[in-house]
Amino acid sequence: MRANTAASEPVTDVHSIRTTDARQLSIAITKARVIPGSPARLTFALQNRCDCDFEVVSSAFEIKRTYIGARHALPKAGSGYAVTDAVAPGTSLPARSELLTTFEADTRTTFRGAVPATAPAALEPHYYFAGRLLYRRFRGELFETSLYRRLAYPELECWITEPNDACLCKDGSVVFAST
């Protein structure tokens, strides 16, 4: 005799995404590493942790120099010195793949895009990697991954997230989804 499973079956064909699955619908920005110089270069990876393909809609990345604990903001295209061609719009990121990319710091900044190989003093401005990536699986939805991390010495890796900047760091937040 077959058990009645009607109580556990969905009433409609609409399937909600469980919270654990929603976090996996994202592109993570990983392996951020600064190559010191004038101008400095930053290499990082976009890591698709999902079983579906994504298409990049836009991106803005920047190496910033500011004080620890100061109010920070994410880069925007057309504002400040954001690099918008590190990941070109229309770039496809297949399921479970990784894309390595590199960009140079903008030389129009007050620090001329130069990042030294030695750490600045505690009370001097420090270097940060800030970025925003907008992407989608298909038309009608838009996801965002963003970060704001301080450069750690001597490793020259951008992995320090300050408490005040935690709200700027998102992986796969839904910006827009049509119903």
C-alpha cells in the first residue's frame, strides 16, 4: 500500500528557493591580491558557486586609500576613479567556474595609483579593494556581489573586512527579480 504524500507536496508549481540555496546563487570575489608598483595592479577571481551560468551586467572596481575607521563607500561608474572594464559587460561565467582578472589602479587618484610593498604606519591612510558586480542568469533578474576589504601586509592580500564595512560586503543579494 502506498502512503499518502499529498500533505508534503506543493499546492502549486511555484518552487521557493530555500535560504541555503539562495546563498549559492552567487558569484564570489576571491583571491584578491595587490601587485605593488606605480600604478599598482590588483588580481582577483570571480567564482561562480552555482549550478547555472551567469552573465555580467556591469562592474566597478577600485583601489582606494583612506583611513581605518573612516566612512567608506562602494565604487560607482562615473563617480571617483572606478575601473569599469576589469570585467566587461556580457562576460559569461559558466556554472562552477572561476574567472581570473587584473586591473591597474587609476593614476588620477591623490596617491597616483601607487601602492608600496611595505605597510603604512597605523595612523596613515591604508589601501582598500572595493568592488561591485551586477549579474544575472536571465533577463528579469539582477544579483549583486560587492566588497570593501583592506589590504593586509606582508601578504598583499585584500581579506580584512572592518566592522563598519561589513554592510558593504554582499554575495548574491537580489537587486531585482520579476515575478
